[in-house]
Amino acid sequence: MPGHIIVIHRWTDRYADYASYTDHGARRVSYVTTARAAGSLPERAAAVRTVPSTEDGKEVRAAVASLIEECGRPDRIVALHEVDLDIVAELRGELGVPGETSEELAPFRDKLVMARRLAEAAIPVPATEPAPDRAAVAAFAAAHGWPVLVKPVRGTASAGVTRLGSPEDLDAYVFPRDMPMLVQPYLPHDILHVDGVATGSGLGAWQVSRYVNTCLEFTEGTALGSVELDDPRLTEAVGVFTARVVRALSAGPWVFHLELFLSGTPEQPELRVLEVGARPGGAEVPFVWKEVHGVDLMAAAFALQMGEPLPRECLASAGTERGGWLLVPTPVTRPCRVVAAGRRGDGRPLDGGDGGPYASRVPVVGRTLADLPGYEHSGARFRFRGRDTAEVEAAIRRTIDEFDFRCTPIDPDAPARVVVVGSGGRPYREYAFADAAARCEVALAGLAEPTWQLAYLTGHRSVPDAGVDALTRAVGECVAGTPGRTGVFTWDEVLLESTAAVAARLGLPHMSPAAARNCRDKLATRRLLAEAGLPAVRYAHVRDEDEALRAADAIGYPVVVKPRSLAGSVGVVIAQDAGDLRRVHHHAAEAAYPGLDPLDGLLLEEFLSGPEISVDAAVHDGDARLVNVARKRLGFDPFFEEVGHLVSPWRHEPWADELTDLLTEAHRALGVRTGVTHAEVRLTPAGPRLVELNGRLGGDFIPRLGKLATGVDLTAVAVDLALGLRPELRQARDVCAEVRFLYPPRDCVVGSLDVSAATAVPGVVDVVPLAAPGTRLLLPPRGVVPRLAAVIVTGDTPDDCRRTLDEASALVRSEIEPAGEAA
């Protein structure tokens, strides 16, 4: 059995390329991470567990225990972020796993131990004492003078560091609860950082840089930069000093990030240790090293924690080209919204074409910046490279001067706004616009100028195409000037993946792009459900008729053939035997749906016998709650045309608990953590089986039926989830609501439609005309939803609904002409 490795991971960006560090096929590599960071993991992870925070020891231990139960005892446990080193060292000790222990880690994480160890080796360090209370700080200041720095004993990235300039500052200072603190003198010197690799016998690749401004100033709102130095006299002195520090703290190989105070003169520089970490530097250091110097410090740290030798490139010089980076903090308190992020004056991006940064992470206008810790989540990030220090530093300072970065705080009490991406047809979606507008302000981003939608909108933007860039700009413009919460969602299947990508760029709550892809691609859905151990549905991925015939023989007839990523049951056919499959295969293979790519090949599945239902669910922070169940009415066999839906009480059904468990686990398996979903399920003799999970509101008036039957407004629920709010799901009633779609008896062109008599029938809520005069309707499989009208009714029981539908449907009058005469 292959070895098991557990990785504790917290970054959302690609700081570490785990897939290149170890073979995820030869080893079982599992991860403990957060929901926010899960998207940056390799696709071939053996298992993933999410926790609210990797600093929550109880949750991390529970996740590790779960991974051990699934994948076996770990051979190694790895963490590359400084804050996660502590819990990993503890886990190694508890589980008897090789690697750095808490005692070995102490000189790098406990700054009191660090200072003592360095002082014992006669390496200059600032005076450092515990600061449990005001008296200790006052005594230290009396001995060393004001100002002083009070900082966490085990802090990182200058978080929690405070400069106290006087006794009055100390009186006003509030000590953090349950966080050991220390005190040091404030030294107004330049600060250097040295990054590199210690080989055990000396220094491997290393590089010295000087901060542009300080980490402490960054916490106070000043941009923080760094430039690699090329002064030979200084770098020689730093190299000698760094070698002493490395030997004093560890005899073995390690990756280090060393910070030094620099004073003295250019001829005789004086160096003093600020602090040192046994890990790659933070901020943009790992990226600059990999991109400018060709050395992956994360790969080196990973190898050492795995007990493997250092990569060869870590043993040589870091090269002569110089790099640098810049972090720009947000100018207002988070959470906030970006209103400008570009070149001062014209808003254009700052890039390397004019001597600027070669890479950047700049938020788009309209993006919401959450209140998240760490340099990774700085307002904007830039990376630079050049021939020498002067060139790089000039580019950094020019970027500081030219970058126009403005944000506005988000007021949770101000009116909220959601942007709906795509409209849908008026007959099918006007009720949803009305329900959304009753909840908050609504804006629309779409391909066409709004007409009837204007009655419900407070803003709109039209886009030339449905690409992610165009939609991001449109949605960003719709929300940029809004003081309150904002959100984005779509009920259009065609736009689901684009909307997920837009939400990710704008920092808005939504299912992730990966989850949207998992829902849209029915083959990916099947694979993920199987990997999660959910009730099996036999399936095969087939690319032609011969493959389909062989797969059907293996699975057994009858089988269902469907495109991988279309919508509305388009192209879905059933084959009872091989001859049937030959006759209907082309319907699936040639099927098309406007705006959707059918993807490669078809999905062939075993036929699931039993009634088909659809289930609407609301997912908030990974908690999936089932809301409505609709019994599906199918017609036009073998083409699975949906001709009606009945929402009725379901929680008393014998399959209710099993259905709830199935869909709860299915959402988890597909990575759906937020949003409204619409699942298709078959109630087979063996239990409920998932057909597909759609990452959007249901169509065909099903949300409207749910509101009529239960009082739960799914459109309002979707709005709340898009705004990051937990929705109200309590039912006000539990009755029945049903829609029946009326079809012409044959292919036709609609002449006229009269629904007036039908609307007068008691129990009828609405009769919605769906085909205007002149509309050409082709019955399945030639046409897509060729409907004349929708009759919507309510009743206490399904029989009440059926009787009302029968009476009302008979009163709908239509005049049609043969379709052939329409040409």
C-alpha cells in the first residue's frame, strides 16, 4: 500500500506546488485546509478535510483523525506556513511521526527562546523580555528607554506588534487575551531580510534584501516593499553573519528567513538579529525566488519535512539578477469594496511594459476585500526584476507613486444589492425578478439591453459577450458605488460557470468555479460521487456508437445516453436494447443547447427505474438544507421531456431521510458550499439515486411552486446566500402546488392562444402563455421545450391539483398551423 502524507495547507494562491513535490499517484497525499484555500489544492489529492481555521487545534486534530481512518497512519505530516508549524510539530509527537518536534521548533517560533539561544552564541540581538503586564513593560522601558515594541511571543507578519512611545501609550494599551507577549526596544534602523537554504555544512543559495518601509509601518497603512541588494561589501558581511546565525540555531539543513537590523557605516556595517524563521520567507519571496532565481524554496522545505535531500538547485548561488516585491495595504478598514485600482490618472494596469512590475495581483474594481490576515491578502501585490538593485528599487518606488488604490468601507446596514447575470425569458423568470426586488436592490448584467426587467432594476450593464472578463467588468461597475453588501448569482445554466468565476474575482459569496464545473459536467459529477462512496450508478464515458454499444453490454439494458453538459434534458434518451441504442444514439451525439459546450463524448448510464423528483436545497457555509421536493411529470418517451412538476409534502415519505443523507453528501463531494441548488433524483427500489446536481435555482416555475406550497421564497433565499447571509427556511404551510405545460399535438406554428377561460377556474394561480403568435414549435426531439402555455394551480392534495389542472387545461384555446407552412 502506498505511503500516506498529510499536508496542512492555508494559502489560496499557488505558493506551493505540491503536485510537483511528490507523486500523488504513487503516494496517498491528503490535505487539511480551509474552504477558502481548498481551490488551490492538487486535483489528485487522496482526500481533503476542511476546517474553519488551520489554527484551530481541535478541528485540525479531528480532521487528521478522519484522514487516518480513511487513508491510514501517515508516514509524514507537512506544513509550509509558519503559523501551521506548531500544530504539525505537536501532531508528529502525538502520532509518533518523524519530523521536526516542538522542542526543535522552539528557537524559531518562540521569540524568547530565539533571543536567548542567539545571545548564548554571542550573536547580537535586541534586549528581549517577557511582557505579561504593564508593570513588566514599564520596567523594561525604564531600563532601555522609550519607545518600545510589544509583540506576540509566537507571532508572524508583524501581526499584533505595537509601538509604545510613552507611559501614556502604555496606559492605553490593551493586552491581548490568552496571548503571551514580549517587549523589545524600538530600533530605528534599516531592516534587512536574508532568505535561503542552510545545507548543514554552510549556506546554499541565499539572498539579502532591504525592506522599503517596514513591516510595522505596513500594519499602520504604509506600502511595504523589498529589494534584493548587490552591494558586495554589505552582502559579504551579511553572508558571514548569516552563517553564524544558522550554525547557532541548527546543525542540520533548513530553509530560513532571517531579519536583521542594519546600522553602522557602509565601511563597517553593524548587524543585529531581529528574528529568524525556519521556513521560506513570506509575502512575495517564494514567487520571486522561483521566477527570478529558479529556486523553489517551498520545494526545499517540503523535501526536508519529508526526510528527503535538498533539491540540487538549492545548493548553488541564487544568480546575479535582482528581484523585489511590493505589498499595498487597503486604505480603509475591511471589509471594503475597491473603487479604483490602476495607474493614477487613467486607471490602466501597471505592468512590466514600461519598467513596472513583471507580475501582480491587483483586485478588480468592485471586488469585496474581506478582513483576512496575512500578507497573501494584502490589498495589492507586485513583483519586480532587474539587472541591479537600483533598477528594481526605482520600479518599486515608481509603482508606489503611480498606483491609485481606493476603497470604500462596506456598511452592513446600508441597502444591499445583488447582480443577476442573465435574465431568462419573461414568462419563466419575471416572478423571480419581482421576488428578488422585494428583497433588495437588483441590478442586471446581460447580453441585451433590459426592457420589461427595468421595473425591477436599480442598475444594469450590457456586455458584448458572456466572457468572464466582460461580465466581471459589468458586475464590478454595478456594485462599485454601493455602500452596502453586494452579491451576484444567476439562474441561467448557460452562465453558471462564468458567474462563479466572476464571483471569485470580485470576492463575493458563490459556489466556487471548481464546484460549478463539477455540477455542469455530468461525467465529473459521476466520478466524484463514486469517489465519495455514494450509492453507485453504473456509467461509462463513450465517444462513439461502438463504444456505447460495448458499454451498454457491460452495464446492461436499458441504458440512458446523455450529453455531458447540456441542459433541460436536451439530448437525453433511453435505449431498451442494442437496436434501440443504434437508433437513438445520434440524438444525444448531435444534441445542442445555445451557449453550452457539450464537451467530449457522451455519458452512458444504467437506467434508474422509479419516480423522478427534483429537490431544491440551500447551502450556507457548507451546510446543505433541503427545502422543496417536486414530483416530475415526464412525457414524449424516450426523450425525458419534463411536462409538469408537483411540489407537495415529502418529509413523511419513507425515503426522506435517505434522500437527505444522499444530497448532503453529494453537495460535499462536488464541493458546493454556498448557493441554491436544484437536484434531479430517481426513487429506485434500492433507494434514492442522484441523476444530477445543478448549481442554480430550478427552472420551470419550480421555485414559484415552492413558495406557493411552503411559503419559502427560494429566490429570496438565493439573494440572501449571494449576500453571504444565512437564509430563513422555516415553512409557513405545507400544501401542494403544480404546473402543467401544454404542448401542441404536432409540429406547428402558433396562430393564437386564449387562456382567459382557464384563469377563471378556482384553484388556478396563473396561466402563463409561453408561445407568442408566429412561434414555430417542434416536438421532441426536434425542438427544445416546445410549449404553448403553463397552468399553475394550488390545492390541499395532489388530486385537488390534478382535477384543477384537467379542468383549466381543457379551457386553453389555441389556433395552430402545420410547421411546414412556416417557411
